[in-house]
Amino acid sequence: MKFLNSLYNSFITNAARNAFCIQDTMYSYEELNNAIESIRNIIQQKIGFEHQYVGLVLRDDLTTYASIFALWFEGKAYVPINPAAPISRNLETLNKIGARAIFDTQTNGADFEGIELVCTNDEYSNTVVSGSFSTTFENIDSINHAYVLFTSGSTGKPKGIPISFGNVDALINGLGTDDNFSIQDNDRCLQMYDLTFDASLTAILPAMLAGACLYTVDPGSIKYFQILKLLNRYELTVLKMVPSIIHYLRPYFDQILAKQVRYCIFGGGKLFDDILSEWRKCIPNSIIVNHYGPTESTVCSHRYYISKNQPKTYNGIVSIGKPWPKLDCIIVDESNNMLENGKEGELCISGPQLTGGYWMNDMLNTSVFFDCKHESGELKRYYKTGDLCYRDNEGDFLFVGRKDFQVKVRGYRVELAEIEFHIKQITNLVDVIAIDVENSLGNTEIGVGFVGQPFEMGDLLSKMRTKVPSYMVPTRHAFFNDFPMNSNGKIDRKQLRLKFK
């Protein structure tokens, strides 16, 4: 695979340069490569050729990162294991995928019932590297899986999303088609994502391919505080973040003037124009980009360069821009008919980054993947993202909301993002979340949550009644010090909903 050859060559070429700064300790590319070779030796001894999938407990240390690359160089797929998740859930994932071993850098006595737990730090220190490793990777089939990510499913059972080496190669090619984005070997790049979140790959891979240094954020830390510390102490030049981070950084905006930042890339959530205009003052020399993409299309599918003038928005949400050149995106109605520009419908994606389908889940595959004849006459396979969007006449896509955030109240279809938009316009507040809440009668009501000091709702509700129909006016409200967040840095709506019970 081309991207594996490029990674390997980068590790060798940049041996003397720093590859990682993890908890304020620097590690060179030479140290990274030594760790990779030792773990490749473990893989050859412990796993064997016939076994494709290895559970990998994801921690913030060099050996964990090296394990990802070592597994790839040996043609294996890693199955991300969250150390904070219940053992029963992790075991269900591993059994579903048929993994025979788990790599971890710590021993904590966890019993995975017959699946071998390999402590890579212990094995690493006792391993004599044989040196009999492939240094080119053309023999790795593009259809082989590079990782299988399990995400929560509507049935309560995790759903597996396998991503192939070919998918990852297409992701790298897509990133490479961007003439305005070029990481250099002297860049200092933020890696804030938990490794269980696939967006971490778009922080890791471009930096590694360029010979730059990645500065990681400890998953157990207060992320926004850690990011602020890294930004100031190490003068980071490339930031890849979830948009919610700048909401938490907002109280510190007057203390931040990071003129050295070259790129600031957002992804993994909605980016709002109001707070972005404030954040821009903190990074005055930076190019700002909004990335979009579901896990099923290998992390990223769209990008939008945000001008210093008025960016394109819908309900205050910044555009997700255009798809990458080799991807094809359409908007469809509920019958999968293609819609013209300006018409709102479900965004669907086709192309070489698309997963082959959910792991052993034919029913789900049938519901979200479909064939459609493109305007060129070619029959293409598309994935239904569940995101409501429309495409403007310049080819940019604008995000309207999630289909699952489109709820019915008293029989009327309600878009929660529209309620949030109007409340933000009235109050000038940034941290506002509208959510559907079930009352004691089983009917749906609209709740709204705010971050900050409580205030009287009467004036807001009166003004809302002049903006929207009565069924869209919130009937419940709550105030929070901070919204609950999940491990990916996104607002945890399930936990938020419990606050309204």
C-alpha cells in the first residue's frame, strides 16, 4: 500500500526529529521506529499470519501509537478498545470480531475469557529484534481491513465499521488533493482526540507523513485546559480540534494570541460562526478549515475554507463545503430520489473511502447503503449519512441537522437546530442545546439547556413565540456549569436528556 510505504520512509528519513511529545516527554522518530520493530516481532511470534484482527487498548503512550503502525506494517487490523469501557462490552466487541489477542501497555488484571492479553511494554523490553521485516508493503491487499471501529447502535449493541487499507489510502490521497494545506517537518501539531475516535487519524497521519511532531492530550485530563497549556508552552502551529473545545476556551480568549498557528482545522461536530469569529482573533495568521465526514466514509469527505469575510452558514452553522475530488455526494429525498440544488434532503456519499459495510449486519447494510444511477449514467453505491443538508449553486454543502435531531412534536416535524438558532439570536448566548424530552404521558416536548447563570425565561419565550410556531417553543429548561461530554469531546445528548427527567 502506498501510504504504508510513505509512512515507513518518513520514519526512517526523519529518525533524528521529534515524532511525539507525550505528557511533556519527547520521543524521536528513531525511538518510534525501534518500538515499531519490537512490536512487529511480537506480532510475528504471538499472532501468526492467519489471524487478521488484534484488540488494541488505546492509551496515551508511545508504545500504543507504535502498535498501530506495527500492526499495519504486518498487514493486521487493530480493533480499538477503550480502557474506560466495561470489560463486558469490550469482550463482546472482541468476540464479535474473532480477535485472539489484545495488546495493552498496562497489566490491570482484566480477564478477557480466553483471549490472550499481551502486555507490549513487558514483551517489548524482553524482545530481541530479528530484523526480518518487510520494508515495502505492496503485498498488503487494499481490501484487507486496517481497523474496525465499534460505535454505539440503536439496538444497544455496538455496530462494527471495518475500514480497509484501501479506504485509508484514499483518505490520504484526499488530504493530498488540498493545495492550500501542507504540513512541514518543523510543524508542531495538536493531537487532542482519544484514539477510539477515528478523527485522530487525520491529526496523526498527515503529521507522521511530513515528519512533524505530534503533541498529545492525555485522555484523562481536562482537555481544553491541556490544549491551552500545550498551545502556550510549545507554540503549536497546527490545530485539529472538535468545535466544542473553543466553547470551553472562550473564557480564556483574551489571554490567547497565537500568531504562530498556521492551520486550524475543525471536525467532529457543528461549527458555529458566532464563536468562530471570536476565536479567529486568537489565531490571526491561521488558515481555518471545517472538515466533515462520517466514520463510514473514513473520517473525512468534505472541507470548507472559511474566509475572513462572511462564511456560508445555515442557522449559524458553518458550511461543510465541497467533497474531495474522488468522492461523489448527492442529496436525496425519502425515496432516494436525487434532489436539485437548494433542496433539503439526506446527504449520501459514494467513492473509494466508503466502508464495505457494517460487520455482520445485513439488515443495517440494506437500510443505509443503496445503488443509484449517477447523472453520468454510472451505477454507484451510496451511504446514507443521516445528515440533512442542501447543496448551493456553487457546489458547497450546508448542514441543516441530523435526521435523528428532527423530531415530531404534536404531529409536526421540528428541527432542533432551528430552535437553537433562534434562541442564540435572541439571547446572544453561545452554549445553547435544544433537545427532545418525553413527558410523563409519553409525549414529546422541547427542552433547552444553557451554560451559565440562570435567568428569567419569560422574555425569551415571549420573543420565541414571535419567531416560531407554538409547538416549537420550549416547555422545559435547565442551566448547567458545563454540558456533559463524551470521550470524543462531543456533547453527550443522552446524559443531557437525563437532566430533564
